Amino acid sequence: MGFFSLTQELAIDLGTANTLIIYNGKVVVDEPSIVALDVHTGKVMAIGQQARQMHERTNPNIKTIRPLKDGVIADFSATELMLRGLIKKVRTTSSMFAPSLCMVICIPSGSTNVEIRAVRDSAEHAGGRDIYMIFEPMAAALGAGLDVEAPEGNMVIDIGGGTSEIACISLGGIVCSESINVAGDVFTADIQNYVRQQHNIRIGERTAEDIKCAIGAAVSELDEEPEDYVITGPNMLTALPQTVTLSYNEIAYALEKSLVKLDAALMKVLEAMPPELYADIVKNGIYLAGGGALIKGLDKRLSNKCGLPVHIAEDPLRAIARGTGIAMKNRDKFSFLMRGI
Ligand SMILES: Nc1ncnc2c1ncn2[C@@H]1O[C@H](COP(=O)(O)OP(=O)(O)OP(=O)(O)O)[C@@H](O)[C@H]1O
Ligand SMILES: [Mg+2]
């Protein structure tokens, strides 16, 4: 390879919450999917972490955009600007002859043709020449270290920011799956609503997300209890500052109505599953990936609901990107990679 290699191969996990890029088997970009734009000129002011710092703190001259919603592109031009900016971070370190870009990008399994086309167009506009797609649950399974091409049932649940995807995979294909829009963003909104209704305090999306990451729980009794979380915000009636201490049980209560939907989707996939594959899952268990897998006690909750073992994939926030990287490296072998439409 080396000097004369004129293609650069990137594996991209374009997520609602985070975008990761893998190059040469290493994560080279791991940033929140946010761009900050100058309202008057439309120029990019910041991308990723820097833009997240500005999120919900802007003045009328700046706007921050999360270009993906529910796992799919909601703002086409902002997605393109974001991808372009993130890819540039990788490109500056490479050779002076801009090599042509080959990309594998993961997409939600419930994507429509129009949505797939949008990802493809965005990637092309951002400089991609050869573009492949992989379904997220497939990438999650690869990232969790499962043998997706074996004649055996493998089951993964990827809980991201915008979508939760539950899929059973065998022989390199998805046998049955469910994709629901109940994921990290909904959990964050649940916490925001709970704090407003229960404690009369207004909090922003970022604070709610911090609460979720610190004490977000899926069951009301945990073996290892996290410390209570203290927040201060304006009282809704008086606008005076008010401080409350939140416990993880309260958050489990706030998340309950969304978690029930996740339970139901899981049961639906299990019901639709052919019995031979079901028997494999009983043996192998279910793998959890995506940021939502870090909600405390979620593995225990799901395991209790369905009576099957549930494991958390190693480094769940990066498992999908890792799997996309594996797909990129073996792209001649994997027939399930799509060349787009
Ligand atoms: N420790 C944690 N506890 C609970 N939730 C967490 C934790 N860490 C991250 N998250 C949540 O995980 C979500 C991000 O996960 P991930 O990066 O897998 O999503 P994504 O791939 O960007 O989204 P999608 O796959 O839906 O497009 C965010 O909603 C974030 O708040
Ligand atoms: Mg994801």
C-alpha cells in the first residue's frame, strides 16, 4: 500500500447523536452529530464537540443543527456540511494527492429507498467515490464479534440516539427485525418532561442528557446504586433558582413508558422468529449495542422480560462503527454490503 495507494477507505457510522469515522482500523473521528452555522452567511462555524458546546446557548446570529433525526437525514445540506468537515479532519493527515474516497456507511434497517438515496448523495457530495451501505444491526453484530455469516441465529439490539433496532441475523442477512423511534433522544425528553412536571423546573436537553448518562436506569432496583444527581434550574412559576436532588429510581420511573415500548418491540421480534433460530438465541443470548446499552440495568430488565440471556457488547458506543470498519476491510467477502441504489 503506502505511497501509491490512491484510495482512502473510511468506515462511517453516521448517527443521530454521534458520528464516528474509522480509518485503518482506528477510530479517528468520534464527535456529536451537530453543526453550528452563521445564520447570515450560512458558513460553518463549528462541528462536533465544539458545536455541542454552543447547542442551546446560541444568539440569533448562530444556529446549531442536529442534521439527523430518528436515525435518518432530516437536513440534507447540514448533513453534507458536517460530513465534509469531519472527513476533512481525516484527510489533512494523509497525502498531498487527495486520494479517492471509498466509504462504507451504516444506515437504519428500516430506511426507505429515498432515505438511503439521501445518505448516498450526501456522501457523494462530501467527496465519496465508491460508496457502500450496511444495515446498522448487521454492523452492530459484527462489532459485537458475532459470526454473522454462520448458519446460526444471532440477535442484536442497537439503541442509538434516534432509533432502536432489534434484529435477528443468520447467514449474512436479517431474518426479522423491528426499528422503533424510541431511543436516547426520547429518553432525554422523558427526563426533561419528568423534571418539569414533577419538580417544576425547566432544564435543557444537555442537562437532561447528562442526568441520563449519570443515573439513567431501567429498573427501580440496581445492585450498584449511582449517587444522586443535583440540578439547579428556574422554577416554572417563580423563575427563582431551585435545586433538587434526583435519584436513579425517579429516572427509572420517568423512562418507564418508553422502555415498555422497547420491551414490546423485542417481544415482537422474538414472536416472529423461526424456532430453530430461537433455539440458537437461547444458547447465544442477545447482544446490546449503541449508547442506550449503557442505561443501568437495561440488560437485566430485558433479560427478565424475555427470559433469555442479554449481554452488553464491548464498548457499546463504538460497536457499530467497529463493525462498519470490519465490513469495510472485508468488503469483497461480505455480500450483504449494498452498493446503494
Ligand atoms: N452512559 C450512558 N447512559 C445512557 N445513555 C447514554 C450513555 N452514553 C450515551 N448515551 C446515549 O446514547 C445515545 C447515543 O448513542 P449512539 O452513539 O449509539 O447513537 P447514534 O448512533 O448516534 O444514533 P442512531 O443509531 O439512532 O442514529 C445518546 O442518546 C446518548 O445520550
Ligand atoms: Mg447508531
